[in-house]
Amino acid sequence: MAEIKCKHCDEKMHKKGIIQSGNSKYELYRCNECGSEEMKAIGVNPKYHR
């Protein structure tokens, strides 16, 4: 798995969880140093399509 770095302070970000919006899935990351959060698209939910 690729390491995610914070855009603000260049520290490692930790995975906070996964959310789904419509048919897309996203991983949520949070920086322990500055508290910045970032979403990364991880794919499309195949069950959403008919």
C-alpha cells in the first residue's frame, strides 16, 4: 500500500475509514500532526449499477 503524506506538513497520514457516496468509494485519511483530512477514491461499487 502506498504511503499517504499530508499536503500541509508532509507527515504520514493514517486511515480513518471508508465511505460511499453514490456509486464511488473513498478512503478517509487524517494527519496526526496538523489534523488535516483527505479523501482518496478507491473504486466504484459494482452493486450500484443495474
